Amino acid sequence: MATIIAFVLVYVVIKSLNLTGILNAYYIQLIILAGINIVMTVSLGMVNGFTGQFSIGHAGFMAVGAYTSAMITTVWLHASTANPWVGYPVFIVAILAGGLLAGAAGYLVGAPSMRVKGDYLAIVTLSANELIRTVIRVTDVLGGPRGLGGIPKFTTLEVVFVFAIVSVVLMRNYLFSSHGRSMKAIRDSEIAAEATGINTTRQKVFVFVFSAFFAGVSGGVFAHLLQFIHPDNFSFMKSLEYLIYLYVGGSTSISGAIVGPAIFTLLPELMRGLQSWRMVIYPLILILTMIFRTEGIMGLKEFSFILIPQRQRKEVSA
Amino acid sequence: MGQFLQQLINGIQIGSIYALIALGYTIVYGIVRIINFAHADIFMVGAYMGFFLAPVMAKIFGGAFIPTIIAAMLITGLLGFVMEKLAYRPLRYKSRLSALITALGVSIFLENFCAMPFIFGPNFRKFPDLIVAKNIPIPGNLGLNISNVLLLDVGVSVILMVLLFWFVNKTLIGKQMRAVAFDKPTASLMGINIDIVISAAFIVGPALAGAGGILYGTTYGMLASPFLGIWPGLKAFIAAVLGGIGNIPGAVLGAYIMGISEAFATSVNSNLGYGIAFAILIGILLVRPSGLLGKFMPEKV
């Protein structure tokens, strides 16, 4: 309960700062992007941090979600966004459809590629990312290399707030369930996990699909923020960005996957004077983190609001 | 028929450049089991070295090509050595995942650092003509287009490959490298200095990429930006995986498969040419999870 009040307070503070003009539209855009990046990073963390697989093509699934949802809203609404009562349900259906299709793509990539391990899995996911991008580039309906524009704007601060909280809560609940524990078992020792009766392949594929679903939904939200998407938005470089967020934040903790993207999305503002040095400093931060704090900023720690409160156990009267 | 042969030749040409880059990936992977993502950017540095050194070399030696390629190889070799010392060595006994992430970090760092105006700058550069491009007349009426640049690309990469084979199979350090690749702890018990072997791998691999960079510049005649290494590097990396990463003949085989299939696909549609590499890779990894010539290693408890 305290957590909910805290989130509402954060929202009220941001909104009132926005209304009083202290935070202009640019800052709000940054906060929205941070929200999307947080969901992307937490979903990537489920595969990379908690299951110990190495997926480096997450932006591909984001692209599937972005294009699917953008096609649905642009075709359905004809950019007539005047009536929010029609618009928002369509938007929700569209981003969920995007997520489902991304999940399906995740299944297509994940089911066969979970046979290959470690580095090879990384390469298959990378290739899948670029393959998805190539398919978009050659498909004329999707705008091909011209990109897809005219997407109605649905992503507002409120939408992202709700979206980020709901997604992170869903993923958190999954990670703290018995599935989450089997994922950690697979990460720590796949053979031992198999010996204790976990169906490791099924578990890995399921996590991969689940994670691709959230990447797809974030892609949908992202598309309705920018209103124009291009295949190059979702290249391998985009996937690398999320990897940096995740590993600097701490891949084995949900809080880390929240802290990382939040810092890196808002950091450019803190170092505005270093604008052109930004992309030189980011990778240096990454390398130094890896050398001096391999487990990332958060390590294994979690913020208290992430943890599921321990329920009071009732005394069983004899 | 002429069209077919022409695409085959183009494929062999680009395949030769991929092969030089792929060899570096595979050597480093074989020794330290790190996918050195920064390799693509070493290739880029090699290409830029050509741009900066060629006028100097032409002044000193008269001819530019051979001194430039040797100087570029030395510089990229040194860069690889320094990179390993600073970024990878502190992580040697940590998890392989952190080494992989560091490699990504080094790659992004090199790209963006070199794009700073006082290093290479972000702008397009015209690559100096190290040799004058000429078409070689081919008898018969197939309409083939073969230039001396093509022969140079193939020739230089074949010479370097032969040198590499000699180095790995005949020299002491080469034999040590193979021993370390086979079994690191045992090799070190036999008195092999692992540090020297790893440094050697990080010199030889990047030096080959540097040579690849010079050939790339000579072939295309331009350097787009310090980000130019990304896609050739990625393709070469995929070629190394295709052949079975860690396996030297596999990298060469994979590179030529990649180059030839790309040439054919590009002649159909340029976007297809871009994507074909990834499709082939996924297809082959599903059938042979450790690449064409790679050994499948069963997991032991």
C-alpha cells in the first residue's frame, strides 16, 4: 500500500512540475523514454540475468511489437485520434497484439535456438534481430526502408507510468514464483537443475517468449511516442544499448534493471556540457563497472518495494 | 553464365576481406573464449591508418601499398595488445559474460572515440589510391569485369593466410597457441606462459584485421565514418561462427561462403544481400550447432 502511495506521489510531483513549467516537454519525453527503457531492460534481465542465457537481439522483438501495433492503429484509426474513447481501447488492443506477435517471434527464435548454448545463442539472437530488420526493410507494406509514419500519439506520461508499473509488477511476480526459482537454478547450474526435475528447455523457451512479449509491448508504446518508426531504430545497436543498461545496473536484480536505464536515459541531461563525449563516456562506465564491480550497481540487492512482502503466517492451533 | 561467374568472382573478392577479419575473431576466441566485438573496430582503425599513412609512406618509400599495409598491421597489432592488457586482462578470472560485455564496451568506445573530431573525425574520407585500378582484359565474350584490385585483395589475403598457417603450425609460439586453445590449464602446467600466448593472439588477430582494413579501403575507395567496421565486422564474425568458431580453416571457409552468398543475394536485391548472412547462419547452426568444421563438445558434469 505504501508503495502505491509512493508511486502516486512521484507521479503527482512530476506532473505538477510539468504543469508549473519547471519540467518542459523535453524532460517529460526523457522520463517517458526512461519508462520504456526500464520495461525493456527488466524483460531482457529475465533472460540474461535470471536465466543465464545470453540474448543480444532484444530490439528485434521490440521492432515486431512496434510495427504490429503501429499498423493496427494507423489502419484502424486513420489518424483520427479526436475521440480518446475509441482511441485508447484500440491502442491497448494494438500494443497487446504487438506483444503477442513479438512473443510468437520469440517462440520461433527461442524454441530451436535453445538447443545451442552460450555464445552461439548470442549469435542466433543477434542474427534474428538483423533478420527481422531485413524483413521489415524489404516489406513494402511496412514502409520498407522509408520507415512508417503517421502513427497516432497515444503514449503520454500517464500511459507510460501505468504501463511500466504493470509490466514490472507482472515480471516481478513471475520472477518470484516457482518459475523464477527454476530460472535461477538453470542459471546457476543447468545440469543440476535438470537433475532436480526442471524441464530446462521448456523453462528457457517460456522465459524467452515472456520476455519477447514485454519487448513487443514496449515497442508498441515506443512507436506511439515517436509517431514515426524506422527499421534502423531497432538495429543491433539498440539491443546493445539495453545490454549496457542491464549490466551496469546489475543483471541479477530487478532493481538493477530499473536503475541502469533510468540513469543512462537521464544522464545526458546531467552531463549536457559533455554532449559529444557522451558515447565515449558510456562505454567507459560499462568497462569500468565490469572490471571493478562485475555484478553491476545493484548486485543482488533489491529495493524494498520490489520484494514481495512476507505474509504473516497464522499460527496453526493444534 | 557470365553474370554467374561475375558474381562468383565478386563474392570471392569480398570473401577474402571477410576471411582476414574472421581469422582474428577465431584466433582470439580459440585462445581466450571471448567474442572480441572490438575486432570490427580494429579493422576500422586499420582502414583509417591506410588513409593517414599512405601519403607518408609514399614520400618515404616511393611505393605506398606494401609499407602502408605493414605499418597498419603493426599499429593494429599494438592496439590489440594494449586493449587486451587494459580491458580484458583484469577480467580473465571473472565470468565470461562480463568479458563479453566488456568487449561490447570496448567496441562502442573505440567507435565513438575515433569519431571525435581530433582523432579521425566523423566525416567521409576518400581513401588514397594505393594502386591504380585497372581492368584486366579477359579473353572470350563473357563480359567479365576483373580488376587488378580484385587480384590484389585475393593475393594479399592468401599470402597472409599461408603466413598464418605457417605461424600457427611451425613456430614455437604458434604451437603454444594451439596447446593453450586445446587445454589451458594443462598447457600452463607444461610450462607455457599463458600471458605471452594470449598477448600473441591479440597481436596476430588484430594485425590481420588491419590488413583487411587496408584492402577494404583500396577496394571501395572511401571510408564512410569510424562506424564503418560494424557491418563487415559482424559479417566476418558470422563467417567465423559459420565455419566453427575457434577453427582456422573454418573461418576461411565460412568467409568465402558468406562473401559468395552475399554477392549473389545482392544481385537480386540489396536488402536481401544484407539479410542473407543471418539466414544462412541460423540455418546452419540449427543443423550443426557448433558450425561447419567445429567440434561438438558434449557437456561433462
